[in-house]
Amino acid sequence: MATYTTEIASDSIPSDNPIHQRLLKAYYLAKPYINGKLLELGCGEGRGVELLAPLSEKYVALDKIDEVIARLKSKYPELDFRQSVFPPFNDIADNSFDTIVSFQVIEHIKADGDFLSEIHRVLKPGGKAVLTTPNIKKTLTRNPWHVREYTANQLTELAKKYFDKVEMKGVGGNEKVMAYYEENKKSVERITRFDIFNLQYRLPAPLLRIPYDLLNRFNRNKLNSANSGLVTEIHHDDYLLVDNADQALDLFLILEK
């Protein structure tokens, strides 16, 4: 059984449901882009394997956690899962994949430019990559698990250093999703008002991870108890692809080599 921090949203913990559905939506939105050989960077627990792998000629996935990779290899022996800390993408040849997906990963990577450069290297000419990452304009507190977060413009400008064809969209939500977001925002603000010295931005990230996780789990459970319908009834269909990335919850970046 997996051990979930709030950074790895579970599909079986009721209070995680809005986050799980939001992460799952990226895979549904990526389906039209899947073609030929597919590489997933940071596959995690395999949330979208069954959605995307059947659309590909060959599916390869990288993740840094040995336990996760071992479990996925056992569950999907016909697919290619590899333990890897990247960048670089070791043992992956230039121009070898038609499609790359990477969801909620780039914010964890210190060498984000190298990450995008490697994506460009292993994509075939004409190949496409689809990435998601949180929109910092919608972030409620500092996430100590993230190296950094981006505005739509910041990520677009970074991507243009490596790709000529860059398209920025976003993952937004309908009224139900945004009602949850607003309730979450109010609840988080009730907690962070006690941070009068702004320690969440001043302390080293490793010191914040345990209290962040405890408070985040407490907050999600509290929201679920207060209005379980709002939490448990959110479905991936309630998340939407939007053109205005500045207003989105997540950035949805499309790159073409």
C-alpha cells in the first residue's frame, strides 16, 4: 500500500478527491496529442497509464521512486517503467519519442532549463510534449515540496528558449470546482493568519514539509467534513481546458519540436 503525503494525492482518500480529479484531468486533456512512442516523465503511482498507454505504439515511463516503479512493473508487465532521477534522461536516444507527457513535475526540478532541453533532445522532429504545473497566481501558500512555481508568461518564456512552437493554455474549473477553491482559500487563510513572521517564505523548505503536510491534511479533512458533497462529487469533467492561463489553476503547456 502506498503512503500518501498531500503532495501525492490519493484516488482512494475522500478528502483528496478534488486534487486527484484535477490531476487526472491532465491525462484526459492529453489524449488528443498521443501518437506513436510515448514517454511519461514522473509517472507517479500510474494515475494515467490506463488512459494513455493504449493510445501509444510504445509506452515508457520514468519516476525516481523505486517502490513506485517496482509496483507498476508488477501491475503492467507489458509496459516499460524505469527508475530515474532526471534530468538528464539517461539511456534515451535523441529523436526517439513522438509524444512526451509530464504532469506536475517541472516545479520539482531544480534544473528546469535542462529538463526542457532534454525533452527537446528526445522528441522526434514534429513531436509534441504536454506539461502541466501549478499556476502560481492561484497558489494559496508556499509549497515546500516545489523548487519554484511559474506564471504563464514565465513558463512560456522559459520554453521558448528551447522550442520554437510553444502554446500556453490552462486547466480551470466550473462553478463547483471554484466553489471548492474559494472554501479552501478561506480555510487556508484562517491557518496562515497565525504566520505573522511570514515563516512559510523565510524558513528552509525541508523544515516546512512535515508541518505543511499535517496542516494540509487537516485542512482537506475539515473541508470534507464541512461539505462532503462539494469534495466528493467533483469529477474530472468539472475541470476544463481554458485559453486564459492566468486565470487557470494549472498551466497547460504544449510544445512542438
